[in-house]
Amino acid sequence: MGEWVKGEPHVVVDEKPYIHAKNGTTVPIIPSTLCQYAGREDKYDEQIFEGDKLKGGWVVVWEDCCFWAKKPGPYETERYPLSEFGKEELEVVGSIYDDGENAPGEPVDGDVCVFWNDVMRSRAVIAVKEKYDSDKAMYLANNGKYYTSCVKFKDVDQYGRILNGAV
């Protein structure tokens, strides 16, 4: 995994994404990992960015024109404006992009996903990812079933391609 770079995003020739770093260099980036500064610092004066994991199971997201701390639950997700947390309550413990299981493009717990078993692709379902069980090497969906394959849900066309074996 690469290192985090702070700067301004910029698209250059061939529409390849780069960031103009604060030190004056231009660095290629993975677009799905581009995160916005939330305007807050944690109790250790670390800047908080979209996608950061906070102590207590919270994840920082940008939704509805606001930064939120979200915590996926078994039935619904708790969500509070980040501005409602005091500085001493905030502690960055990582990023959803730093974990091997949550690499860019990989589904995180709480994501809406398409699940299927390789031998029964025609029975793919759309559900919420509960967790990845490394002992079983399978994904657990919120319907209580385990699946061998799981991708973030994007649109109905993607779902159709999975059902038809094109993904």
C-alpha cells in the first residue's frame, strides 16, 4: 500500500488522476482513495478525512452536504454529524483504505453488495455486507447466509452482468 499524500487533485494528459502535493511534486493516485479533509482534528491534533476510522467503530463519510460519523449496525446504521463530537471524543485509528480487506474498491462492512456463490451465480442477491469470515474464506450478508463472492453494488446493469456470468 502506498503512503498518504496531501494536496490538490488534478487530472492531466490521458485523464490519469494525479495530486499536486504540498511539497511541489505531482503524484499519481487511486481515484477511489481521494478523501476530503473534514475540517476537524482528533484529540492528538491529527487531521480527520473522509474514510477515516474513528475509535468506537465509527467511519467518517460525506453525505447530504455534511461530514458524518457512521457506525454500521445489524439492522440500520447509526449516523451523527461529526460536528457533534467533542475533540477529546475523536481518535483516528486508521482508514478504510489501509486495511487489506478494505483495499480500494473492496466492500467494507455495512456496504450494499452483490453476493453469490461461484457455482450458483444465477442466484446472486443484493444485501448488506456484515463481515468477511477469514476462517471460512466467505462473506456474511445480512440475510444470515455466507457467499464466496462479494462486490460493491453499483447499479442494476452490474447485477445483470453478474447473473449472466459476465463479471
